[in-house]
Amino acid sequence: MPRLSIDITEQQHQQLKISAALTGQSIKDYVLSRAFRAPQENDTLSEEQALLALHDFLEQRLQQVRSGETVSASSADIKARARALRYGGA
């Protein structure tokens, strides 16, 4: 049987362990149930809804750019900052 291994922080491991315990499942069963759960009705948008949401997002972003609301950071800088914020860094 194939195996899957991922690197996670100690904090993420503890959170995963707690979440699994709260549902009465092993970590393996918890992760598999979350990864392969049936899509919920509100999980999906129709194609038209998705296009409208994308249009609204891009229109708002274009207005920000036109008014000079931009950042000078590179995409790598933005990703690093997002990871730091997500995983408890500053």
C-alpha cells in the first residue's frame, strides 16, 4: 500500500491531534475523512457564480491599482510573509 508523508510543524501536529481526538478518530482517519469528504452544497459555485466572483475581485483590484494602492514587495516576499503569519511567525 502506498504511503504519504508530509512535513508539518509541531504546532500543526498538535492541532491535528486535538482535532482528531475531538472527533473520536485517529489522525489517519481524521485526515482521510477531511481529504475525501463529499462536497457540500455550499462548497461549490456554479460557473456563472464563480465568474461573477472573479469579476468582482478583479474589478476591485483594478480600482486599487488605478488609485496607486500597490506594494513593492516581490511575490516571494509576500509568500514568505504569509507563511510566517500562518505558522506563528512575525
